[in-house]
Amino acid sequence: MSAASPPPTNPATPATNPHPPGHPHHGKTPAELAALEVEDNALYRGLKSFGARLKSGRLVPSKVMAVVILVVVAGGLWWWFSGQSRKATSHRWAGLQNQLTDAELNAYAAENPDTTVALVARRSRALNLLSVEGTALLRTTDQDTRMKALDNIQTARDEMATLAELFKKDRTLKAACLEDAAIAERALVGVPKPGALLANEDPANSRGSVAKAVEFYNQAAAAIGADTPSGQRFTKEAADLEANAKRILATNSYLYSRVAAGDVLKPETKPTPTPQPTPGGKTPSTKPSPQTPTTKRN
């Protein structure tokens, strides 16, 4: 009797294929299962997808490409509009140089609202009110002209204080406006308010206040930086004013009262000296003596 032969090997037994009947991979050979495991790898799937897109000419997904195009277009538009804005700003600054009169400055500020150029035009107008149409006319004896000059100084002071608030991002121009406001306030110290005779007897009768000028100078120092040279100068101006407040009020009040009374304040001139007689009894002539010609000897 011959020995029993071993049963035939089934390729789909659990020894070679662990998947039970009914599974999609049941009946697969080990080589086929190994190939399926490779296909299930993420790297393989990514490379396969990249190869498919490469063959079709679509390396970048359509949604990503749309986003990229939108970003590029938006960047290009921003660059173009920025260039146009810079050109417009340059034209505004160039045009400001041609505005000289008060009417031109006011019109230019109205034509360029909400711009730094408009604020600078308003400051130029206020400076005209403060100096040319203000302090330069305080010595006149004409009461109407003097009153108009005082009103101009007061208007310039108020405008400078307003502009200082608008120059929030530019500390240099803000400090300059506050300094101008302090100068205007100081020019009004000792000038009596309408209806008051003298300002030195009661500071409340004065159009300007030393304390307010000190406040403007301190604000200017804080705006530009108290440690900067300009800030230190503003701080010193404030301290000097505060230390001499009474004297400044009395002096300004006295000078203004002289002008109001018709006493024109003119620069002092030295009198011409009177020639004194010589010991011989003759009064020397004030005319220059002619030079004696000299003869040339051979």
C-alpha cells in the first residue's frame, strides 16, 4: 500500500491569502497583493496623480490657478493706483508753490480736501494773518487798522491750534503749529479786550494769556519730543514766560497804551552833534575839508 500523497495546495488558502471569501482581494496571489499595497501608498498615489496631470497639461489645479491670477491682478492694480496717487500728490505740492494770496490759499485748500497739502495751505494763510496782516500792523496809530490786525492775530492763533490737532501723524508740523499759536498768544498779552481800558490791572482783561502761551509751548515740546533740540527750546521758552509773566503783561500793556494814545513807536535815532567853537572863536565847519592836491616831484 502506497503512502498517501499530500493534498493539493490551494493558492487562495489563508496561508497565502489572508482575505476571506467575498473580500475584493480574495483569490489574489502574493505578487498581486504586493502590487495592491504599493498602490495604496500615499507617495505612490501622489506621484501617479502628478504624472497624470503632467500628461494632461494641468500641473496646477484650476482653483489654485484662479486664486493666483486674482492675487497677481490685485497686486498690479494696487501698484498702478499707488503710482497715480504719488503723481497726484506731487502735482498738489507743486501747485501749492504758486498760491500766494490769501484767496488763492483758501481756494487751494478747498480744492484739495482731506490732504496734507490742504492743511499746509491753511497754515500758510494763518501765517499771513499772524505776521503780515497782524503783528506788522500793531504799531499803526489808525485804530481800525490796529483792531483788524488784532483780530487777525486771534484768528491765526485759533487756526494754528486747530491745525495742530489735525496734524496727528506729523509731529514736526504739529509742533510748528503749536509754536505759532504760542507766538500769537504772546502777541495778544497786554492788549485789552473790547470795552476794557487797561490790561495790566486785571489779567482777565487781556486778549492774550501768558499761561496759555506757556501751555502751547509745552504742548509743542511734547509733540516733537522733549529731549530733542526743538523740544528743549520750547521748554525753555515756556519756563522763561512763566518766570516773567507779570513783567511781560505790564510791559506789553504799557506799549500798547502808548500806541493807542497816538504815540508812534519809532526806532531811536541819535541826535546830530552840535559843533563846538574852537579856542580862536571860530566854529568849525561840519563840511568835509577839501583835500590838498599833492604835486609830483621829478
